[in-house]
Amino acid sequence: MKKVLLLISFAAMALCSATLSAQSPNDKYGPNSAECLKYISYYEEYYKQKNYDSAIPNWRKAYELCPVTSRYKILQDGTTLMKYLIKKNELNPAYKEKLVDSLMTIYHKRIEYWPKYKTNSLNYYATDMYNYLQDKPAELYKGLNDVITQLGPKTDMKTFPLYIKVACDLYKEGHLEVEDVLQVYENSMKYLSEVNTEGNEIKQRLVEKTIGDVDAIFGASGVADTDNLVAIYTPKFEADPTNVELAKSIASKLAKTEGGTDTDLFINTMTVWYANEPSANAAYMLYKLNSSRGDTDMAYKYMEEAINSADSDPDTDAEYYFELAAFAFKNSNNAKAIEAANNAIEISDVVDGKAYMLMGTIWGSVVCQGNEIEQRAKYWVATDYMQKAKNADPALTEDCNNYINQFRVYYPQTAEAFMYDVTDGQSYTVSCAGMRAVTTVRTQK
């Protein structure tokens, strides 16, 4: 009897196991698995043929009967079918709005229940929000913000310009503050800078184009004017003046606004940036900033640091020296101007003509003390430099000849020179205004 009962028990267990095994493939389709699968089959057949009108009622039954976790494709196809219906009902605003709500609900389910495809779903969701929610800008902004916050650098490139545009439009309508839009801009630039483009030149170009598009929209919005940026970022910088990344961010923004580089905030942030990441370009910019403000000592300092920087080259250094010479001359520091012009000539020949011409101009403009010859000898030196200038750069010949003709008027008469024991063609040493040069005596014939 025990053996019979044992056999019956084993048979029952086997039957139960077989039943469970037979049922398990359809378990994910829920208690109405047969109906669920039937309507999936019906709608998919029409869907493949792009017969969306016939697919839709069957899809609706599958969507209703099948658990949301049963098959991702039901939700994926559902977004396509909803968009088809939205387009078909463009002239029925009330029904269209309900369809848009349904589309967004499907996206929410895709994102919530199918994390495997979350990145893809969020990116499509962002695009369709922009396509269908433009009449609800606050909702659209919130949705785009949520997508970009979740995806960061994995966000589809085309979403970033949409994001900044919506934010700027809301600002213009008075629904967002300047700080909000600036945060949108900063987030966009941050995530774009984090996109992995290694070994992918096409993707790198796309990132650069997207950054340019975001910059253009932001710049045209009026949000990033100098007054707004200074008002918002001055207290932030003052609260954290050693934060290099903050300084770089502020300086970069101000550099793109009209009058931004003229502000105290710009020069202060650039100074912090340069102190932590020195470069020839940054030093040169600080030279320009300080020179425009009339701070000659700081201007000289930064220009010399630009020239001495490891990432500069001889031709650029020569250009820098010439610019420094012109700045020093403008600020009545003739000795420094002559020194800088000579340095430019020694380093490279790219500015020789201009440097010689500047030295000729300096000598022609100084006031020398002494007798008649000592006062006029400067014009001989000035002529020497003008001759060198046109020899170095023939394009300067006309200008140099004009200067020489002006200088010649002040040469002493032969008889006058004789009275001071100097004769035409004689070597003569000139000392004037802290400068010294050996020249040739010239007299008016």
C-alpha cells in the first residue's frame, strides 16, 4: 500500500512540475496570457505592413491586457502609433492633447519599467516633448531638465540647443530668472565637455557644432549681458576667490559679452586663472587688460611673462616686443621702448621694419638739451633708423621718406656745423633723454 501511495505522490509531483513548466513561458504575459499574445500577434502583423489604422485597435487591447513588463516592443511600437494618430488628428486639438498625454505616459512606462533601454527612451522622450509640448513651455522645460539631469553627457546632442532655447524663451516671458538660465547654460557646457569623443572625429565635430549652437542661442537671448553676469558672479567669486574653475567659467562668459573684458570681475578672474594655469596667451590678455586701464607696471610685467613663457615662439615674441615698445613710447617711456624694439629685432626679423621705424619716430620726437648741434643731432639718428626701416621692409619706403624729409628740415647749415667743429659725414655720438647712439653728421646743402 505504501508503495502505491508513493508512486501516486511521485506521479502527482511530476504532473505538477510538467504543468508549471508548460505554463512558465507565458507567465510574464499575465493571467490573460492567451489573449495578450493573441492581440500582440494581431497588431504586429498589421504594424509590419505599416497598416497603422488596423494595428491600433489591436495594439490597444495588447496594451490593456499585457503586463507592462511583458514585452518592451509593445511600448516602443506604441510611441510610433501615438505619433501617427497625433499627426492624423492635427485639426482636433482636444483629441490631439489626449493623444499627446498618452504618448508621454507610454514614455514614462518605458523609462520606469525598462531600465535596460532607459538612455534611448529618455533621448526620444526629450525630442518628442519638444515636438508636442511647445504650447506648455513650463512643462517642456521641466521635462528637458529632468532628461538632461539624468543622462548628462549621454544626452542626445540635439537636445542641448532645445534646452537652452526653451529656458531663454521662458526668461523673456518672465517665468525664469537669470540665474536659472545661466545654470542651464553651465550644465549644457559641462555635459558637452564630458562627452567621450576619443578616436571619433565626426563626433568631436558634432560636439563643437553643438557648443557653438548653444553659445549662439544663449548669446542672442540677452541673458548674458555684462551687467547680469557681474551682478550674479561678483558675490560668488568674492565668496570663493581661489576657485580656479569658477574663475575660468566667469572669465569665459565675460569675454563673450560686450564690455565684459572691461570689468574688474574679468581682470580679477583672469588673474586667478593665469596664476594657476600660466600661458603666453593668458599673460598677453592680462597685458592688454592692464594696458587699457593705464596700469603700465602690471602691463609691462605680464607682457614680459608672455614673452618668457615656454609656449611662445620667436616670431610671436618679436611681435610682443614691438607691441610693448609701442606701448612704452605711448606712455613716454622712451628708454624702455627703444630697448623693447631692439629686442624685437634681435629675436626675429618679422617686425624689423616697424621696429626701426618706431625707433626713428622716438628719436625724432625727444627733446634734447645742449647747444644747437646737440639739440638737432637727434634727427640724424632718426634718419638712420628710417633708412634701416625701409631697407628691412620696402613697403615702408614712402612713409620713411616722408619722415626723412621732415627731419632734413632741421639739419644744421654747413657753416653752422663748422662753428661747432663738426663736418658733413663725420661720426658723431648722440646722448639724449637717457638714450645713446652713434650717427653721421648731416647738414643742409
